[in-house]
Amino acid sequence: MLVITLDDPARHNAYDGPGLKAIAAAGAELDDDAELRCGVIRGEGDAAFCSGADVGAVASGGFSDPPYPELAEGFSRKPMVAAIDGICLGGGMMIATGADLRIAGSSSVFGLPEARWNYPAQWLGALARQVSPTHALELALLADEQLPAGRLAEMGWINSVVPDGTAADQALQWAARIGSLAPGAISRFKELIRFAAWNSPADALALGHRHAAELMQMADTIEGGTAFLEGRPPVFTDE
């Protein structure tokens, strides 16, 4: 698996423009390496996953090299698990929105403070496809409030709330489990679920049928059934 670490704990793992591009490049590496089946993204230290954009970088030109990748829309075709401990604010939530599964420490806090400073958040459409519009509005409009991990779990955005300091370990375990499964099925299921979130039922079903035809022609499909009958773990090659 590939582990991406946001590594600036002195600034609560805030990012600048090059940092965003580096995350996107890591996502491309995950997709391009056939040996990698899943990724984990985490923040260094226990204080923060990511506090968002580095305000100092904004003031000093650290965001002068657009365009920036749309990370909230997903930064890899393969699955990504976000391990969140501590602060996850603004652009930190943008990065976590780009993951497929999210695990948070019980004391983690979340919020979208952009409206406090008239900052943009053009990625909120992606968040609104992951939670109900009412919940997205709760986060965006109550900009002076930080919500606990339990509340984000109630919204359906956090998959699992775990003891503080254990989110990364849990994420690595999930990633290992995902990596042991059939990569052809995993990648197609991810694509179909994301596609269905904003396309018609008929188009989603058509894509599902195409995926089914592709999967049934793969050697991994024969291997999966054979391994089951023989009572052994399957060995998948994505072929």
C-alpha cells in the first residue's frame, strides 16, 4: 500500500500550492504502480490531520502557481483511506473528502471556517454528494463552530470513530484488507458508486452491466471461485 503523510506538524499540517500538487502526484503514483492496491493518507502527529491552507503561504505567494488539483473529487482510481486524528478544518476536510473511507480519533474536530474570512470553498459540491445537503449546510454555514467526530459519523461522513491515536493503525488494517481483495472488482465498485452519485439510474445500471461483463472475462474471477472451492486464499493478479 501507499502511505501519504501530511508532514508539517508545526503548522498543523497545513498545505501550500506545491503541497496540493504533491498529494495529487502521490495519487497518480498509486494508480500507476500495479503492486499498490490501496492508499492511506494521514497527518504527522496527533494534533492535526490538516488545518487547511497555510495562511502564511497565501500571504507570501505560496499559492501563485495554479491550477490546483481538485482533490475532493478523488485523487486516485484505487481506494484511499483517510486516518484523521486531531484538527481537520477547511481544506483538511477537502483532502479527506477525496478519500473513500474515513477513520477518526474520538477527540478529532471538524469544521469549515472559510466564511469567517470570505475564503472560497469551491469543492463543497463533492462534500454535498457524500452527506445530505442539510448536513453540508450545517458545516458550511456554522463556520465558527467545530464539530466532534461523533457528529460527522452521524452525518455518515466518518466511517469509524476510534480511540485517539489509533486512526492510522486502523486505516492501515483496512487498507491491508482491501489490498487482499480482487482489485478488478474493487476499482469497478468504486467507479460505479461514485458515478451513480450524480448520474441517472439508467446510466449507472448500464455502467454496472459493462463492469459485470468485464469481470466475468477475467482470470481473477476463475481464481476467486476456484480458491473458494479449494478452501484457500485467492491469489489475484488483476488479469
